[in-house]
Amino acid sequence: MAEARKRCSEDWLAVYIGLLVFLLALLVLAGLDALGWAITTSVWTRLATALKPVSPSYANVPAVLSLFLTYLFLLGLTTAGAWGLGANWKRFAKSFTGVFFLSYGCWIAGAYAHIAATPNQRAAQGIGWSLNLTSEAGYIIALVVGLIIGNFIPSLVSWLQEAIRPELYIKTAIVILGGFLGVTAAEQLGLATSVMFRGLCAILEAYLIYWALVYWIARKYFGFSREWAVPLASGISICGVSAAIATGAAIKARPIVPIMVSSLVVVFAVVEVLVLPFVAQKFMYTEPMVAGAWMGLAVKTDGAAVASGAITESLILAKAAAEQGIQYQEGWIVAVTTTVKVFIDVFIAVWAFILAWIWSAKIEGKSGEKISKRLLWERFPKFILGYMVTFLFILAIGVFWPDSIARAKTAMGQANVFRGIFFVMTFFTIGVVSNFRKLWQEGIARLALVYVVCLFGFIIWIGLLISWLFFHGVKPPIVPA
């Protein structure tokens, strides 16, 4: 029944949900505040002041009601999507309720003033010190809470299982993010064009270097077969889970191969997210765009990469303000991360097509077999289409109707509330699926050794070098004093 009912893929579902949120937000351009009731969280010392509706038009709506309406809205969207995917919608609804409130609880905790307040916010909050992490600290807390649940509370994992869908959440968030970044690009069109061009050049360099090196090391020094080396090289060097699965399917690898690689990708993405943003803050706060590109090239999986870009941005903005007295405009660092990651995602389809052709025509000795033209489309990550639509639509508004950019910015600010919620649910669910003990029992140690050697031996550092070469000296716009 579930298979018969299944009408769309998770990729397309992310597009549908993201575009619906985007379109509802755009009603602000027509004078309709359709999403202003959505909950937003600000830095707080008293919990009663933490939550409020995003729009002043709904200022009289109680915060608890705003939170509940936001939950019901997302519950309806995702449950309908789960039904379309063939899932048990009743179990999904129960599981999503847990995922939403646990994740949002982490988001609220991350906004606590002693954790989140930047130096310029301390006086208003009445505190003398803080960790300067901004409210994005909620991502880290969500990840840690998810790890605790995933590794020590199996009964809760079982209850949440139906809604543990980190790829769906991050892909939806990226579709919405396109509109937010479109506003940013429209305000600084010249710099945005430079960022996109540099990002394209950077990932082409990374593809040509990363993949070949990992494949060669896995084959020559660790003795892996081609079946293992291809998904392993793709997962480590390109885009984690999506690349491992796409290229594994392209060469017709056994299902266990990309699954094992994908498990590794998630585990190491957790490590990278917990470490690399803080390294970037310590050593690269004077080169914020380099740091953003580095996250896109070094951190695998869409969720971990884009969210690490968001964390890096919050950390660097806080330190630049504290150390240099510079207030950079928000959105540019994560825009670089997302741009690099998006180009990488686009090229997964091309790479899968190339590998499918090589395996069919050369490796398997079927040189006369024609490659289906549908393969490229089937491998193309569909959520990228949603990202491109939202980004280009808002960018067009800024270019052709500049008088509307202020209202578009308000609209995308409302949509961005949902992007933040999908982000924090991504982090929480990535933590939940990272069961270290089970992965070890499955014999993942040897694969992990290749991952460690390649990731920390050269991928991170080549990524840093490429980021430096293309983004050194490029700075985000400075907010006027």
C-alpha cells in the first residue's frame, strides 16, 4: 500500500515544502502578512522574553500560541509529505512532534544570553560575560542532545525514528535559504557575482583533486575494490551521503557499500561541525569569506556543511566585532558555504553520469551499450532547482523592481524563521542517527581509517588552500555604524 501510494521522492518533497513557505512569505509583497505569526527566538536572560511572533503585526499573539501554530503548520506540511512518501503518517506525526519540540528546546537553550550574547548585546541583557556564540549555539546543543539520545536512549530513538529525516530537513532549509540569500545578493550584486564565480572555480579545483586522490589511496594503499573505492571517494571528497548513494547506484554497487560509507560520512560530519567552525573563528576571523568557502569544501553532507557555515558566520561576526570593531553584514559567509556546496551538488549528477558511462562502456566491458539520457536527470539533486528558483526570483525583484526589495527582505525574514527551524531539526536528527557502537560492530573501522587519512591528511588542507586562493581579500559588506 505504501509503495502504491508513494508519489514523490524526498528530494521533490523538500522542493514542494520549501517553495510553499517561500510563496506564502512572498504575500508580503501584496500586503498580506501570511506567516507573521511564526515563532522567533531572541537572546534572553528571562525565558518569558525569549519567544515572540516574527511580525510586529502579530505582537498581541501570545508566544506559546505562536509556537503552537508554528508546530501545527510544520506538522501539517511534513505529515502530508510523509504520506506522499509512503510512510505511516500517524507514526510520523507522533515522531515529528518529538523531533520538533526537542529541537526547538535546544534552539531556545542556545539563545540563553550567557551562551549567545555578542559583546554589543551584553549591556542590554544586563550581563558581564558571554560565550559570544549567538543563538546559532542552538545547533550545537541540538547536535549534542541528538548524540546522547542516539547512543544512550534507544527507546526514544525508536519512538522518533519515523521523523528522523535529516536530508529532508536540510534540503527544505536550503530551498528557503535561496530566497534569503537572494535578498542579500540583490543588495550587493557586484560582490554576489564575484562570490558565485569564485565558488564555481573552487569546486572544480576540488573535484579534480579530491576525488582522484581518495580513489587512488583507497585502491593502492588499502586494497579496496572499485566497488568500494568509488562511493568511498565520492563520500569523502565530494558531498557525503548524496554523492556516495548517487555514485554507488551509478556503478551498480551493492546497497551495503554506499550505506556503510554514508554512515561514516555522518559520523565525521559531526566531528567536523564540532571542530572546524571554532578553528575558523580562532585563525580566520580576518578572512571571513575564506572561512565560509572552507566549510563548503571541507565539511561533508549538505546539512553539516551549510549549518557549519551558519555557525562559522555567527562565531566570526562576533569575534570581528569584539576584536576589530567591525560589524559585517549577515548572510555572506553562509552564502559562500552554500554556493560552494550547491555547485558541488549540481556536479554530483554530472559525476554520476560520467561514472555510469565509464562502468558500462569500459569497466564492465559493455562498450556498445547506450547510456540512458534520463540518468542525468534522475541523478540531479532536485532540491537544487528549488534553491535556484527562490534565489533567482528574489534577485530578479531586486534588479528589476528595486523599490520592492525592502518588502522582499521582510518576506524572506519571515521565511528564514522556518529555515532556522529546519536547520536545528537537521542537527538534532544527524545526532540521533550517529550510533557509534552499531557502526563499529558493522566493521566500519577500516573504512574509517581511509576517511581519517584522506580527510585530515589532505582534504581539509587542500580545501583551505583553494578557499584562500579564491577568496583571500574578499570581505562581506560592513554594516554602517
